[in-house]
Amino acid sequence: MMMAPPTFAHQRIASNLERLLNDALETFDPARAAYQRGGLNLKRPVANYDPEPDVVVVDIVLAPDQHYADRFYLAAEAVSGSDRKTLTGKREIYKLHQHCGCVLTVLRIDATSASMREPQQAGR
């Protein structure tokens, strides 16, 4: 089943969160890193379901061809009002993972935030 790509506002939220988490991890836990759309092997909790959170914190990935992580510490989803039903199930699945210490939800309220607007041109 083909899915539409995330909106640019959604991608901006995920990239900002990834950057902020990596800045903090570099200082406080350099053995871990945040990645966008990283695959998770959930094995035991849910068979045949390997979700891709918008942002995930895992041990630093050293294998260039690695797509999935067996252990994750944070899973984050950026959602709008229409995503809430899907999110509830994902949150519960993430919480079942023994190493996941945080499931973060970023609620997108205004997709036309200041960071997404074009800068004002001088003299206009």
C-alpha cells in the first residue's frame, strides 16, 4: 500500500526534533543518536510489525546498511488531529519494548508556523 509522503510541516518538526535530540545526546550520552524514520525490530511484543517512528533514539548505528534497531530508548511521533486514533495503538506498542523509556508525541497545531513562512523581502 502506497502512502503519501509526510507534509513539509511534519518533516520540519521531525528534523528539528532530531537535531535537538542529537545536540543533547552529543553532550549527555554520546553512545546514542537520534534518527528520522528508523526501523524498529519489535520481535516479541508484536509479530510482523516493524514501525518507523518519526524520530527514534538508538545506540549509534555503525553498520552502513543497517535498517532496523533491536533496542530503542525513545520513539517520537509528530501528529495532527487526524492522526490521533492511529497514534494510540503505536504508543502502546512502543511502551511494550523493554528498553523504551520515553514515547514522545508532538502535536502539530498550526502547520503555518513562523518557521514555515517565507522570509519578508526588504522593501516590500
